[in-house]
Amino acid sequence: MTQKLPAGLVASAAVSASSANLGPGFDSIGLALSLYDEIVLETTDSGLVVQVEGEGAGQVPLGPEHLVVRAIERGLQAAGVRAPGMVVRCRNAIPHSRGLGSSAAAVVSGLAAVNGLVAQTDSTPFSDAQLIQLASEFEGHPDNAAAAVLGGAVVSWTEHGGEAPVYSAVPLALHPDIRLFCAIPEERSSTAETRVLLPAQVSHEDARFNVSRAALLVVALTQRPDLLLAATEDLLHQPQRAPAMPASAEYLRLLRRLKVSATLSGAGPSVIALTTESELPSEALDCGVATGFTISEMTAGEGVRWSPGVTVAG
């Protein structure tokens, strides 16, 4: 039986950005980044109010089709509770359609806010594994969602064969010497638009190449950052996506010519560099700025934080 939540309950959540793939780890390796979206959710007697400030303000829908609202509704259903009305306040810092996991962050934030509501009832909040499962169902793969839930670096996978796919992930202990630089362009892209550029079949040689590099990437991220340049090579998705984002493709080529371990962030067009140096080469910085990229050093993001009330801060 579905439990009706009383008006006046408040919950909050903060969720990190994320970079998926990191080159060869297509749809399986992810990394949380220290850029956070925040949400405050309040139950009311009726109606729906959605407020957005920061990234996406004035651009995203403010009704039931809003991704955060959809995630909240899914979370309420899974928790066996319902809210007659809601006020959803979003404060966004993660750029949209740049390959930084804004969609996954929206979904995880909505589900995590439900945890904050459920914690004020007799029901049990979702575990991290349940959050990963519910969030991954929205996109069909768990790389960004798992990074947003667990924080840091993750390896994720999908198991088929049952009534529905099962999504899982484990954390990786990111090597402390690795530093992260993110180059974010003004132009936008979407995973749906760039995924259609990928071929339905790949050669055995290319598959073997990527399997070896993905395995090496786990070693490089955790133990041997000196191997990152080789470990971030990819043949399965970045070359195919390059024509859709020429500026990002060219900047990626420049960074790698300068021996910087760089990849597209997710489906792009942002570019992420993983290095043990304290800064990027001056040529890379100058070229990035000249071609419209905003370059920022980041750290690995924390796992999702949720709370009854509004005590969570990004």
C-alpha cells in the first residue's frame, strides 16, 4: 500500500558532475568531478513548482517532464510513497550537454532527495546499489550514474538475462598523484546525437585494442599514472565522434601531441586531461583559451550526499 507523505517534509541532495569513458572504457568507466548540482525538495498539499537557477535556467522545462521531477516520481514509486504536491528547487553548476554527466546528476539528485524524504518516515532509504540501479535505468548504462553515486573513479557493468538489466559498479582507488583538468567549450552536444555516429559493428582488431587499453586504464588510474597516455587511447568512439565536434577533436589531438593524457569527456564536447603535472603545457592553455574553451583544474568528486532538511552543501 502506498504511503501518503505529509506536507512540509523537506530534503536536500548534492550530486557531482562526471566524466564517462575516459577513452577506452566506453559505457563502463567513469570519474566524478568536483562540480555539484544541488536540489531542495519540499512536499506540499498539491501542485508542482519547479525552480531552476544556474545552468539550464530559462531553458529546461518547469513541469512534470523535468528530468529531476521524473526521477523524484520514480523514486517515490520505488519507495512505496507518494507526495500530493511538491516544490523542487534546483541550483545547477554542471553545464548541460557538454559531456559532464548533467543528466545523470539530475536523476541521482532526484532519487537522493527522495531518500531524504523517506528517512523521515518508517520506510528504508535506498542503498547506493539501489540508487545506481534506479538511476541507470534512465540512460541504459551505469557509468555516469555510478560515478555520481559513489564518487571518485568507478568501473560499472550491466548484466542481462533476467526480466530487466541489472546495473552494478565498484569504486577504484584513484592514484593520489593524478590531477584533473577539464576544458569546457561553449558549443553543446548530446549523447543521443553523437551515439548515432557509432558503427553497429567493429573489427576484431579494434575491439582487442580497446579491451587491452581499458584493462590498462584501471592499472593506470590506481597504480601507474605513468601509463595514462597509452591507457587512454581509443578506437571505438572518439574518432567516430570527431566530425561532429571538430574543435574538441583538434584540441584533443593537440593535448595528446604534447604528451598529455586527454580524452573526450563522455560523448563530448568537453575534454578532460589526466596528468601528474601541476599544470597543462602553456601551448595547450593558450590554444584552449583562443579556441573558446574554459579550462579548470578539478578534483575527483565526492559521492552523492543527501539529508532530511537543507543541511547538504555542494
